Amino acid sequence: MSRIAVVGAGAWGTALAIQAVRAGHRVTLVARDSISAAAIDAKRENDRLAGLRLPDALEVSGDIPDAAGLLLWAVPTQHLRSSLLRLHPRKPAIVVCAKGVESGTRMLPLEVVRDVCDAGALAVLTGPNFAHEVAMGLPAATVVASVDAALRDQVRATLGTSTFRLYGNDDPIGAQLGGAAKNVIAIAAGAVIGAGLGENARAALVTRGLNEVRRLAVALGGRAETVMGLSGLGDLLLTCTGLSSRNFSLGHALGRGQTLRAILASRSAVTEGVATASALVVRAGTAVELPICRAVADLLAGDKTLDEAIDQLMSRPQRDE
């Protein structure tokens, strides 16, 4: 039995903690502070996953236990740096379970960890996973991407069960970019459906969006085939097809005429694609064209209306696929 700490008591961190208990390990869920930890522990339920009782074996704390042999860092990308600085992880291996690009620095999650910590082996856990389904034990698959084969094997052995299948991948750059960019494409897909533009438009947008992600991954040192797997195509399919996705639902609300400020004010959970859109465009620079990501960034910034963003995409020069 391994001792695992899951840092981040949001929906995804809680789901991963439940999954790790299900896999037979001693697990500590690390909340943002001792007060939050005590509230979750007393209720034995996390409001982010309402209706799901925490396993009796799951410990909840405001600190990382010294005995933890594996750290799963499930804090949203925009808060990743501050959580690392606050908790000062002393263990050499960290598995980041977040998607996005840090605004300001335009760093990917593993780059943020390296910038803050003297970390050893690093991995990213990413794929088409809704937290509530993983917490319920419904069938799911995901990817653990790392250049360290031993760490990939350790994570698969630690979290894998008959209902949660993990695939290894040695291209963390491609895996991280797939997880980041799909949130931006999902906002665009939601806006298309919310505005009543039809399924044809969504299918075209998602397909061309996948091509953008592929180009971006290759330009930044990843592999095209990674984007065609669970961390790219798989995650894109999940995120672009229903209101259970925070990013799709935000785009859907934008398409129906709501303002970004009003949408965000009504939410407690982070919608990663909002911060990622502009950061991704800046990170890409002139190395690769990202017309859909750029249109979403312009829409979110208020630089273009939805109609203007659509016209911009549809009026691009004709070309072979």
C-alpha cells in the first residue's frame, strides 16, 4: 500500500483521491488550508462533488504528509505556482493534474513546476475525464505523460483499476498542449451551438481546431500523433459536445448573448480556457497559425463580437485541406 497525497480539493482533485483509495492506497486530500480541510472532513463530502460521500479511508488535511511517496498536484494552472510556493513540496516526483497555460509567463504546467521547484521526475496526467464520472467509478481512460518511464509505470500501477485505465506517453509537451488547447476550442464550439449556428458548423470547427492543436504541438516540440490520442482528440471530443464541460458551457452562454463577466460571476469553478486562449496565442507567436484560438481570444477580450469572429474565420483564404 502506497501513501499518496492529492494536492487540491476541487472536483478533480477529490475525484483522483477517491480513485486512489479505490485502487487500494492510503490517501490524503490536501485542501487549501486547515479550515477548508476541517470543513470537508466534518461533512465527509466535498461541495464540488455534491452527493458523493468521501471514502472513510480518505484523510483530509491542509498539509502534505511527510510520508507521502507520490504527489498528485490537482490545482488549476493559474494557481499552480502559488500553491507550490505555499506548500514547498519536498518530494522529487510530482504528477501535475491540471490543464492550461499560465497567463503572464505563458508556461505549461510542468514548466511552472520546474520554474518554482528543484523537482526531479515530473509527469502530467491528462485526458478525457469528467471528475464526477471518475469519482463514481464509471469507465474512463487517461494518459500519464513523462520522459521518465519509471514514473509512468508508478502512476499507472498506483491509480489504475478495472474502471480507470491509464496509458503511458513519453511526449509531455504534446500531451500538455492537447489538454490546454482543447479548452479554447471547446469555448468556440459552445459559442457556435449557443448562437444556433448548427451541428455542421461545430463539426467543421472542432475538426479544424484539432488541426490547430496538431500544428501547435509540432511547432513547440511535441508530436502530431500525441494529439490524435486521448490527451488531444479524446479530450476534444469530450469537451466540445455537452454542457457538462465548463468551457463548452461558457461558450454556449456567450453564444446566447451573455457577457463574460456575468458568466464568470455566476461560477465558483475555474474555466481554464478563458486564461489559456490569449496565453496560447502569444506562446505560439508567429511560429504557427491559430485562427480559432485567436478568434476566441479576441472574443473573450471584447476585441470582436461573435459575429465578427465568425466572419473572420469564414473569410479566410480558400485552401486545400
